[in-house]
Amino acid sequence: MDQVRQIKIARLPSLILAAALSSGATFAQVNLGGVWQNQLDEDFPDRLAGPELGDYAGLPINAADRLRGETWDASLLTLPEYQCRVHPADYASAFADIRIWEEYDRDTQNLVAIHLHHFAWGTERTIWMDGRPHPPEYALHTAMGFSTGKWEGDILTVTTDHLKEGWFRRNGLARSDRAVVTEHFIRHENGLTWVTVVNDPAYLVEPLYRSRDYVFSVAGQIAPYPCESVEEIIRPKEAIPHHLPGTNSFLKEYQAKHGIPEEAAMGGPETMYPEYRSKLAGAGAGPAK
């Protein structure tokens, strides 16, 4: 009997492992946890100081979104309602550091969710990893949206919908609340690449791709980000800064400063590709007058 008992005990680890595998337990393929420092080598002016007015080049926008940009007034940001408005989930990668951590079920050790905290405005989002469905179309839209993730090899792929209206570029180009965002988190040793793909049937002709790079910080910390709105400019109640169509004279400044033809500066899918430069050269296009 003692020998039989010893054999049974010896088999326990393999039996436990088999039970865990058969239960459908899901684990993280790669550990993304920790603080990641944002690198600003890509698209630098667009990410910190902000893009220039009228710079829509290289974005696959349609005429409706172009009109949104042309009528946008930067003074809108002085309104108390806008001063603490957070970057939406698909734009939060533009700048600043992030913290990532995992949430596991205590009993099964299944991966339930991956959480992400962004320094700017202290925003936090949850990426559900437990297979739950997305809510119905009429459910609440938020700045962070509703995100579910899955592992594709060592790449974390995330799908986000139910986003409130946001923006593609911080000079008036809007992203609608109908957009669906696909993200890929790719870790390579102490580096992290965060790729976003935005599909917006309201404002994009083609998907918009962006990538941002981060470096792992062993002793990284993220400070609080308090934000309190104030009355910056005294204006009549319910006055909203804007430009009527065709009246925004500031749009030409970007074109004249950089010698960029108006057609190219106004964006659209054709302007995204290298062949477009040859087309402009062949047409003898010069800077806007």
C-alpha cells in the first residue's frame, strides 16, 4: 500500500498540469507589465507641440473630416469643458509614459484583463482577456471605449469600439464615434511597439496606421496628473469658437511656410504615398499663394 501511495503522490504534479490544460486556462504569452517610457522620435512636432493649422498631409481623410478641420478654432481649447478633456484610447499613445499590469483570477489563474494607465490626465483603460462579448451598439460610448484582447503568438491584439468622438490630429481633424480601433502590442526585449489601426466609416477613406515605441523602465514611476478647469477667457455664455466654412485664413500659413501645395496640405488617401510627389512635380505644383 505504501508503494501505491508513493506512485500516486509522484503523479500529482502531472495530473494537476493536465487538469489546468484541459480547463482552458489562458495565460499571457509575453509579460507586458511595468512602466514604459515613451520615445518621441516619430512624428515629433505632431505629438508634443502639436501640428500646425491646416496640416492634414498624409492622412486618408474624406471631405467631411476636412471640413471639420477647416472650421475648427484653436480657441476651443480655452473652454472649461475642453481643458481637462482626456486623450481617447486610440490617441493616448501620442506622448507620455504608460504603466501596464495584469489581472488574474485568484482560483483559476486565468488572465482576466490587462490594465493600462497613461500619465496624461491619469486615464486608465481595461483590456478584457476573458472572452466576453462587446456590448450592443447602443451602449455607452466613452473616451477609453470597450476593449477586448487576444494573443496572436507573442503579439497582443486588441479591438476597441464604443469610443466617444475623438481626433486624428490635434488641429481639428475629428475621429467619429463609429470608429473601430485595432491595436498590436509587440514586445522585443526591453522595447515595446504599440501599433494602432483606425477604421472610421464616417471620416476615413482608408485605415489610418500609427506606431509608437517605448522603452522599459526598471525603476519607472508615473506621477499624478491633477487637472482643474478655469475661466481663461470671458465670452458670452454658450459662445463656441469656430470658423464658418471658407473663412479660416490661418490655413494658408502652413502651406506658405513650408512651400507645400494646397492640394497636398489638405490630405486625403492619395497624399499618403511616395508616388504623389512625382505627380505634383509633373504638374508643376508650387506652394500656395
